[in-house]
Amino acid sequence: MIDNNQKKTRVIAFYLPQFHPIPENDSWWGKGFTEWTNVGKAKPLFPGHYQPRVPADLGYYDLRMPEVREDQAHMASEAGIEGFCYYHYWFAGKRLLERPFQEVLTSEKPDFPFCLCWANHSWEEKTWDKNGGNKILIEQTYPGIEDFTNHFYTILPAFKDKRYMRVNNKPLFGIYAPYEIPNANQFINHWNVLAKKEGLDGIYFAAIAFNTKDINQLVKIGFDAIVFDLMFKRKSIMRFFNLFYHKVFHIPSIIDYRDYSEALLSEMPISEKVFPCVLPNYDHTPRSKNRGHLFTNSSPLNWAKLMQRLLEKLKNKDENIIFLKSWNEWGEGNYMEPDLKYGKGYLEALQKVMHENETK
């Protein structure tokens, strides 16, 4: 059980369950498709581009294997990560990629804290055509109160699990696309009523926001906290060079990790209702090729520098939570798991920074 009175920094890592085959992906993308399919076929698109990314200690794992999930939890815990925030997919009663988390829940292993984030967006087959035209694979819809109720009771066993992470004694539940929910305030109120009916103090709702202008609006809607995820910020002069290189040489949109770090530190509000979401790295090109975004100059050293400064900036907050994006988003290059280039470098850097922060 997590002690919610402790004031030490709580690092929570988003966790992608896309590393096992499901019938829907077999139908859409071909037999046996998983996230590794895109990761394995990635190629470098310019000199010095680090691709393909090859996993080290855990290999090209399958999340149906409990041993893999145990090893992931052990690595994360050693590095100072409190728990995983599993992406959760609910399409008006249909669930996808639920098996890894359900097995964690029913087996009671690993004994490692967790929470859920509803990734409430439609799945599309992207054409990357600027005029649109993406094919909808499965659409995210919101039928109303009955669906809200079914959704709540489907994951109630998770909320009642002793490993579930809480804030103010309420289960922490993330919403990836808060504006997509019609009458989001109704959804929040309804779940809170059901939670109290089931003996919980309520649900602690955290909405993801990608810019500062959304923060106040989301709080007004009724969200308890905002996860501030600033990703594609760069110096003004670099916008011109990026556009030029993209048009002429057909390379992706490149952002210096140091620029990203400075932007996150300068733009993130210091508020009890705002939790930063920080990326160790990013490279979307395995999924989108030269139309994607990526960071350069990301390294364990620069990652450690960002975390050191972020912890210093947040040191006086009462509820000090940092979301890490992500534990294992290999197809977007933002992962903490060991790879052949850096080994456990990112994990060891985080472990060192967290230890130094706790011993100050």
C-alpha cells in the first residue's frame, strides 16, 4: 500500500501494452503484428540517426510472459520509479490489449504499484497525407451514462487492489484526451458517485494537457490534476531550418533535446494541480518514417541533467509527482528499458538522480 502522506517525489512511468499479438492487429496489420514490427524494420534516415533501436536485457519480449513483467518491475523499482501507469483501451465496452494488465491484476504479480490511463482516442491507419483521409480502424465513442457505468465496474477490481496508486486516498486515473469526452464533467461526477458507493473516497482524475492554456479550463471541468506534456518546442530559428531540411532532404522534424529541456523547465507552471510529464528521448520515425518528430542530443547525461533541474524546481511541492513518458514506447523512441547503445544508462542515471535527491 502506498503511503500517501510521504512527501518524496513519486515517479510514475507510462506503460504500453502493445507487445503481444491480438486478433485485431493481426487483421489490420498482418499475422503476429506487435510494436516490435515497426521497431525492427526502422532505418536511419540521415547520418547519425540512431535507428534501429535494439533491446538489450529483455530482448524482443512478449508481454504474455510473466517473467518479462517481473523483470520490468524489478528494473523500474531499482531506478526509483514508483509504479507503472498502464495505457487502458475502452471502446464502448470493447477492450483491446488488456491481457498483460489483467494478468498482473489476477495473478497479483509483480508486486509493484500501478494505475491506469484511458487512452481514449480512435485507432487510425495513418496515410500521413496532409489532406487527411486516415482510415478509422476502431472508433472511440461515448454512448452515455450506461457505458460510463459499465466502464467503471469493469475496472473497479483494479481500483480496489492494494497495489493501485492513490492521491489523497483516491485511485489515480488518467485521461489522455480529456476534451474528446462529451460532458466530461458528467463522466467525472458519475464515476465519483459510483466510487463512493463502492467504498472508495472517489477517483483522482488527471487529464493530459499539451500546452499551458488548457490547464485552467481542464481544472474548471473538474479534473483534479493536469499532466503537463510539452513535446515539440524548439527555438524559433530552428523552425526555418527544420522546414527547409524536411522539404529538400526529406528528413524528419528534429528537436534538440536541450531545447526541449529548457522549454519544459521554463513553461511548466509550479502548481499543486500540475504534474510534469518528462521524456527521456523521442523518435517517432519507426511509425511515421520521415514525417515524424525526433530528438537529437538525448543521452543518459542530458536526461540526468533535466531530471536534476526538474526535481530542484519542484522541491517545495506537497504532492510531487512526475510522469515519465515512457517505460517502453519503443516505436516512439521514448523508453527507459536497456538497449544495445546505452545499456541501462537511462535507468542508472535516474537511479543516481533520485538517490541524490532523497539524501539532500
